Amino acid sequence: MINNISILGSTGSIGTQALDVVDKLGLNVSALTAASNIDLLETQIRKYKPKLAVVFDEGRARILKDNIKDTSTKVLCGMDGLIEAATISDADLVLNSVVGMVGLSPTLAAANAKKDIALANKETLVAGGKLVTDAVEKNGVKLLPVDSEHSAIFQCLQGMPEKKALKKLILTASGGPFFGKTIDELKSVTVEQALNHPNWSMGAKITIDSATMMNKGLEIIEARWLFDMPSDKIDVVVHRESIIHSLIEYTDNSVIAQLGLPDMRIPIQYAVTYPERYESPAGELSLAQIGKLTFFEPDYETFECLRACKKALDMGGVATAVVNGANEEANRLFREGRITFLEIGKLVMGAVENIENFEPTTVDDILKADSLARKYVLDKKN
């Protein structure tokens, strides 16, 4: 098991739960980072005493630096700070749980610094899949999934005798707060309704992504790179209870699933301790108390974001970076009350269909596609 961990995004949902795992396992924390929540970050710094703390917002970083001047923790800001946290010398593992495209460069930096990576930042693989997997392979480091669905598949694959035995991956989806709703019923939904997830406690951006089912679309793309599977071998099933976290099917049609309570500390801890298992801070699953498990086909027509992600994956090139960038911008606009819920999917699909696709060879290519997608959404929102 590792001794030292660097956590990018320590004040978010995944980051705070990762610190529960740190407490349970008695690990040392090398670095902590936050976007802007300096109050919580200061509390974490005083408890875990990391060598480095990073606040992406420069102004807030200056305030934090003054607030903790009685400690030995170094404070940095911006992308340079994130990259230093991702490459800090004494970290055995870098947990990347930042939200959005900002996570791509630190992931690449960690791989090139020969750090094992626990990845909870979907956008890293969605936008830069080949660049990231190439860097991981070149440097001989581990890329360990933290998303509950990908962790479930990863756990199920531990018993696979050989790659050719695998037939398909099956990602489960909760269906979010709008499962079963029609397009007409979704025309006037509010931000508050979209943030009311039935099973999981997540940040606002990811919760909206769950409501649009964009989250599941991003996970399909992520699974393609994590497990080297073509899109036609990755299925989605809606499972409202969020007890089965995902499944794999072998060539003999045997299906293996990973089950557990909807508690992110299980996949976080497995990424931290892999390949070993330890007592978890999560609760124990009682199937008798759950009573029943249900399954449904996803609605690709109503939830256009899901369809857009599958289209982008089939297109290849920078299309997946486009679909991600367009969604980040549209998601933000919806949360700010500037577009309707259904406009998110329309803008995302429009970006995929209208922005010229090309094969990326550098991070700059990916950032260019991301920028074009955001501009498309802003230009079209009115």
C-alpha cells in the first residue's frame, strides 16, 4: 500500500471522501488543491500538514498564504501550482478529482513524472484519451479508475483469464432525477430540480451532468480508453437503486457485477490500496434490506447528451474534446439560468455536428477543440 498521496480537488465531493480514506488507512498527505474554497482548504491544511497547497484562483491563494503563514505549508496558484502538486516528489499516488478540462495537464504531468494516478477527472480521458494512455504506457505507471462505474468494471476484470474472453462492458446509470420523463415534461425543469439526485451526493456540475445523462456519455468515452474497448462493446443499463455499479460480460455470456452501497469511498479506497483490500469506512450492503433491483433501457432520444457522446466517440479525432467542452459551457449556462435544460443537449449535439473534426497530436490541439466548442455554445445560446 502507498504511504503518501497528493489530492487534486481536495475540497470537492471526491476529495473530502478521499480524506476519509486517508484517515482510515493512516496515510500521509503530500499536497492538497482547491479551486477557490480556501476556508475548507485551510482546515485540511491544519489537519494533514501537507508540504504544498494550491488554490487555482490567484487572489484567493494570496489570502490563504497569509492565513496559514504560521504553518510550513507552501502555497501556489494556477495551473503551474496544480502541476507541481501532481508531480511533488514524495507522493506515491496522485488522486485527480478536479472537475473539467483543467484536469488534463496535471494528469499528463503526473504520468510523465512517473506517478501512479487515481483518476476521478472524466474530462482527462474524454478529451485527451490517446495522449493520456500513451503517456501512461510510456512511463510504466498505473492509471486506476475512481468513478464507481469504472472501478466496478476494473474490479470485475481482475478475474478475467485473458482479454479475448471479454465480450462487453455494461455501465449502470441511475437515470438521475428525470428518469422516465418525456421531452415535454423536461421543457420547464429548474436548476433546483436538476440538482436533486436520488442516490448520490456530488458537486453541482456533475449532478447536472447526471440529470442530462451527459455523465454516462462521458463514462462511455472514458471506458473506451481505460479498458481499450470499442464503442459497440460498451452498453448502458439504467439501474435506479445504484447498488450494482457496473458489469462485464464474457464470451460464454456469463455476467459478473460489482455491488455495494452508493458510497464513493469504496472505489476511492480500492484505487489507493490496489491490489490489496482493507476495512472500509463505507457501510455494509444488505441485499435483504434493499429488497429489489430494477433495470431499464436508457432513453437516447430524450437525453440528447448521451446520444451526442456516442456520436463523438464513433467520430474519433477531437470530437470527444468538442462534446466535453460544449457540455461544460452549456452546463454552466444552465446553472446560471441563461439557457433551458433541453438546450444543453441541443447545444452539445450542435457542436459535435458543426465543428470541424481533426486528429489531435498535442495538448494544444485538444485545447483548441475545447475552445472552439465553448465559443460555439456561447455564440448559439441566444
